[in-house]
Amino acid sequence: MTKSPRLPRAIGASGLTSSPLGLGCASLSGSYGPSDETNALAVLREAFSRGVTMFDTSDKYGNGHNEELLARAFSGHRNEVVVASKFGNMAGKDGKIADNSPQTMIASCEASLKRLKSDVIDLYYIHRIDPAVPIEDTIGAMARLVEQGKVRALGICEVNPATLRRAHSVHPIAAIQSEYSILYRQEAEEVLQTTRELGIAFVAYAPLGRGLLTGAVQPGSLGEKDERLRHPRFSAENLPKNLELVDAIRAVADKRGSTPGQVSLAWLLAQGEDIIPIPGTKTMSRLIENIDAASIILSEDEIGFIAKSIPPDAAAGLRYRAEHMKNMYL
């Protein structure tokens, strides 16, 4: 297995940097079934001790519990980590998918700062785009938070190139966060052309396809409260088809003595120094496995073989339900 240390990755032009792999923290607050707080704190602290410096949260995760969890985990070490949080994802509350109004953003930021027990959020994202509010209005209000020292850098999630350009023209955007993996990459690779032109980092969430690319998710293996059961790619019809795609990754992994998940992350890291995957997990063994993937360097032949074996349109089923896809890539 070819291994090599990877350097920290710049978060756009913000001056902030991240470890090559960050940690997505949603599962530590019940997004994928029940979570244990003692274990969650242990996972966060172990990630930090092993060199992870970016921790991704949102006011949506556990209705704020996730931010409180990070505050407890990094008490005394706040200045040693990059905390990224988000606002505006209403998830259907009051019939709304998103609320990007400046007043909602300001109130959300103050609440997040309180839960994080911090004076500043390092990277603050719009979690979902609200078509009813001009992006210029939201970014303009967020820029004032930067001027006030409450936020260090701005980000935006699930955005298309045109909207990203409009946002960036108001205030520099340091990072976008969108789903990106070997399984899902069509829109990600489209927007990458714009992020690279503008010098914006690409934070890749669900880099393991919400577990699909590890091969560990099997029919009937998800608990009844696991939100993946609502995702079309995990349906009884689509899951077996998607698991077949993992065979090509497993072939590379077996030759290297690694795991399909590690090879999937290594493939994504190889797509560019501006890409920061943030795999999430609530198990210590998977955390360590994912972190070790950062030192795997795939050959050009391996990278090409994986991309050819899993074409961009290979996945069966939408990644979200149809009603939620209406608010993606806006």
C-alpha cells in the first residue's frame, strides 16, 4: 500500500486551513439512528488527537445538540480546530425547505455561537438555498457578521455555478459544501470548474455515499430511525444495484490490503488539493479507518479504473426524495 503524508488544505482564500479529511458530525446527534453522547465525545476527541482539524456541524443536527456537543468536546482547544456550522435548513418545517432571510440568519448565528460557547464561527454556511430571498441579500447580511468578528469565513451549500458567482461578487466565499463521491459527481464536477476559477475550496459531504461505498450497508441492515431509509438510493429496489458498483472499488482495495471506504476517500482526495472530504461516523473503528485513508496515494491507473468502472450516471435512484431535490443545486 502506497502511503504518503498529505499537507493541510486551504479553505479558499480565508487564511483558514483544514486537515485533508474533516469530520462530518451529524451522525453524532442521531441523524443515522440513536447515538450515545459519551461515545460521541470520545469520537470527536479521538479525531482531534489524530490530526483532524475541521469539524462540520449545523443548527439542524439534533436541533442544536450537535453544536453543544462540539463545545464540550473542544473546551480548552477551541482555537486549535476549525468549526464549520450552517443555518437555513428548515427541513420542511412550516412547509419550508429553507429560510435565508437576513433576520433568520442573524438570529441563527447568535444561537449557534451560544451553543458553541464561542465568540466566533470559523466557517458559516447557508445550509440550503431559499429561492424566495435574493442570495445577494443573505450574503450581504453574512458579510456584516464577518465585519463584526462573529464569523471568519463564509460558505454556501448545494449551489450551482451561477448562484455561487452572485454570492462571491458580494463577499468572498471561502468554501462550498456539496455531496461529492465516486458515486455522485455530475453536479460536483460541474461546479468545481467555477470554484477553481474563483479560488474556493470544495468541502465534500457524504464522500462515502452515506456508507454505500464501504460495502457495509446491506438490505435490512439499517435501523428504523436511520434517515437513509428515506433516500431513494437505499430503497429495496436500488440498494442492490448500487452495492454492485462497490465491486470495482473492492478490487482495488483487496490488492492494496485496504478497505473499499479507504479507497473511495483516497480517490476523492486525489481529485484535487482544493477538495476536503468530511466523512461522518459514530464508531471509533470507522473513524480510524477513514483517517488512515488520507495517507493512501492511488496510482493514475487505479484512479482511472475506478472512474471508468463507476460512470457519473451509474447510481440508481435520486440522492434525496424528489421534493427535496427541488432545493438542491440552486
